[in-house]
Amino acid sequence: MAGQSRDVLLASVIGAQGLGGAVKVKSFTASVGSLTRYGVLHSKDGRYFTVTSVRASKGDEAILNFAEVSGRTEAEALRGVELYVRRDALPAPASEEYYHADLIGLRAEDVDGRTLGTVHAIHNYGAGDVIEIARTDGDTILLPFTRETVPKIEIDKERIVVAVPEEVETGERGNVE
């Protein structure tokens, strides 16, 4: 819930770069230079990575060197590894801003105050963010994560308000799941 320390995904390794052990990453930060700003990165399986250098590549990609990686074979083995920092290592967001990690576990309610479930995840499959709400019946709802669909986020009240599309309210599966 709000206030808990969570891991925040900063980047994902997409491959090796060169022979010296550098990796190419897709960065989820505002600028690739931010990848060194919050200290040691870690993976979900408990490995730690100390960034010794970072250089921008194309778009949202960067080339990183880690103190713990000494050659191409080790770098290739990191393909697909997601790199995180603890939520409490990041600065507080500005007003009307939030980290996706802060939303996980919040109660999702419709505009009439009825509980729909809890926020399970925020995904991005390339066409924009999608919010996944886990319902109490074990089912999930996937909706576009837009201001129209989620008009209110109240982290201090541990809830979000969702303007549920009609096809979800009536139980039609359509394209929403």
C-alpha cells in the first residue's frame, strides 16, 4: 500500500554491447543519465549491479557497464534481466504525479464508490499504459490507463477511481480483457 517500500523498474537489459561486458538497456527513466542517480541496481532474483558508466544510445536506450560484469558472455546472460531500485531511493513525486509502483495494491473503485478490486500491475505493450485490476472473484480487468478511464488517483486514501466502460459493467468480454 501507500508508504510501503517497493521496487521500481528503471531499465531492462536487451542485449550485450561489444566484447568488454557492456549491456544495452531499455530505460524507463526520464533521461538515461538517471540510471546512475539512485545507487546500485538489483534484479528480482537478488543480484546487484553497480553502474560504472552509462552512455546514451538511440531513443530510450543506453549502454551500461557494470562492475560485476567483465565480458561479453556474462553480458549476454543478462538479456531480459529487469533492473530495479528501491522506491525509497527515488525522490518524492511532484503534485499530481506518482510512480506506478505506488499504485500497486490500491483499491480500485468505480465512480459510485463500489469496489472493483485492487491494482495488480501497470503494463505497457507499446501502445500506451494498461492498468490491470485484480477482482475479488480471481478474474482481472485490463483497461487503458488514461485520465478518462482513471480520472482520480488518491494515493493518500489508498484508492483509484475507475470510469468503467459499459462492456465491463455488463460483463461483456470484448476487447477489454
